[in-house]
Amino acid sequence: MTDQSWTLSRKIGFRFSFIFILSFILFKNNGAFSLLGYLTQFLTTPIRQLCHWFAIHILNYRYDYAVYTNGSGDTSYDWVSLAVFLAVAVLGTLVWSVLDRDRKSYNTCYYWLTAITRYYIAFMLINYGVVKLTHSQMPPPGLGRLMQPLGEFSPMGLAWTYFGYSKGYNIFVGIVEILASLLLFRRTMVLGALITTAVSINIMATNYFFDVPVKIVSTALLLLSLYLLLPYLRTLFNLLVRGRPGQLQLLERPVYARPWKNKLMIGLKVVIILVFVTQQITGLLNRHKLIDHYFKKSAFYGIYHIDDDNTERKSIPKDWMSIVFELDGYASVRDKYYKKIAITPTIDAGNKTISLNNYTFDYSVDDNGDVFLKKVFDSRTEVIKLVKQKPEDFELRKRGFNWIQEYPYNR
């Protein structure tokens, strides 16, 4: 940055950006800065109260005030808080412009705002990239998904299944998102911002058009990436569109008179990055522990066709056609109309029993994986055969990668 005086419009624009961006990052941290949540937790209640008041008295908008940011980043509270940030930024800009009207420039403040923005975007996208590398954000379609008709998919479910199908695609996207780490260094900031702009557009389009509830955050990532590129747009336009030579000016870091302050800046950067890397490693390990704990496979893991031998039975309804055991304690049934019915079986592997449809069966498993359920009544004994299916026979799993295709294989 130079020491030239800024134009009035530039100063006003910076004041607004400074207040709004810092407010958004402070309260929509989304795990980018791991320690920030601890530092701002005392502000959570006042901000929520302010949002409630703003919704009722300014927006005349009522919503469920017990719902805050959760698995969805687009709750009513999220949108209202965004409106609050905008209102605060506008009012703050007016007050700041009056009180600080003689200021010639904000070079130092601009550098620090840019630094915080760079780190926020980088850490956010690296977070998403790392879980994609391990194929744990959008997992491959499970047994229930394989049995689910297309018409039952929600738009988000369809997108998650599409992305989750290919481990290679997940790794590719994960690597591209991790390239946001270029934003951590001033020399590669412009290249990093160009990459994160392209990545954010793709994320935002997916969230908008497949109804994924992360629209606010993905839009913010795009706008913040463009904000970083603002000083370089003319140079990039001349270079990429008009074919004229251009030189990107490196963002200057403030130099302080006391050497210890300059060393402190470098040390602070190292500490922030080390904390983030540590957070990524521990977070990834904890994530997989939680997956192993809460997504434990059923002892009967598989897809089974319920064999109909035309004999009378009362332990299992006659219109049940198939049953999918995927997660421990949960299963799903498809009836003759292919309607999905959720059930909660209990399997006791030690005693070889299973509680199903309010009955307790003894079971045995054949060498080929078929399961036989036996229920003894006063007058007779019912034996039900569950014929195990091969998930590998599904076209989605059977069809692999092919270099040579004489004809399109579109099924």
C-alpha cells in the first residue's frame, strides 16, 4: 500500500467493510479460528437478544426463537443476524465517517483486515478440503441409498449421493479447496484468491440449486474472495482480457519501529497456523471416532429379500418384501408398494436372537449369508428366510472407470 490519500468513497467503503466483515467473522466463525468461540461466548446471549428485538421491532418477522445456528447455516436466526450485521455496519460507518473525517488513509487497518479475511477463507476451505480427502464429508452411498428410488431423494440428498459416489472426485475437490492455503502468504494471495473465487462459485451454486443450507457462508466466501481481489481487478483485466502487460503490487506489511513488534507479528502467524494444523489433526481423529461410534454397522449388515414361500405367517407382515440392515439398531423395510418403513430391531449376537416387529426370533446364518428367523408359537413354528443380496450387483457399484467406451453407458 502507498501513503497516498484515499478518496472519500474508498474510505467510506473501507469503514463499512471493516465493520461488516469483522462482525461476520466474529459471529459466523464456523470453526475457522478455533479459539475465537471461547473469546466471544460471553457475547452470544446479547447478540441473540439483539437479533430477537431486531426481528420483532424492525423487520416485523417472527420465527422460532429456540432455533439458532445448527446443522443448517440458513436458519431464520442466521438471516436475521445477517441483517443486524448490515444495519450495524451502516450505522457504524456513518458515525465513524463523522468522527474520523480527517483521516487520509487506512493502510495499516486495511492490511490487518485483509490478513484476517485471508486466514478466514483459507481455514474455512481447508476445513472442508481435509474431510473430503478422507471421504468423510460426503460418504459413498450406503445400502439404504442404493435401495432408495430417485423420486424419494431430496435435492440435497441427490447432491450428497452424487458427490459421495466418487472417492477420486472427493480427493480432487479436497485438494483444490486446500489450495486456499495460498492465501496465508502475501506473495501468493492473488493466486489464492482467484482459486477460492472459482471454488466458492461452485460451492455456492451447489448450495443454491440443490437446496443445501449453507447459502450464507458460501456466498460470504465468494464475496470475501472478491474483496481481496478488488485492488487488482484493473491489472487482471488488462492482463487477461486486453492482453496488456501488468504487474501485481505486493501487499505491504506494516513495519514497526520497535523490532520486537515485527518479530511478534511473525510469531503470531506461526502460532495461529500451528494451532490450526493441530485442530485439523485432532478434529479429524475425533470425527472418525464419532463415525465409528454413532454409525456402527449392524450385525446383519446387508440387503435381504424376504422369501415368500406362500405359507401363512403372522410374525412378519406378508406385504414386507425386503429389509435393509445398515446401522446398529436401525433398519428399513420396503413393502410390496415399495413404501419405506423404518424399524428398530435389536440383535443379540450372543444368544442368537433378534427382536423384530414386536416378536423375538431365534436366528441362524447360512454360509452364503442368508438368515433364517424362527419363531415358535403354541400351535406351530414359523421359519422366515432372508435371502442376502449382493450390493456389488447394483449398477452404481458394478460400473467402474473405463478408458475406452465404444458407446455411452447411460443407464
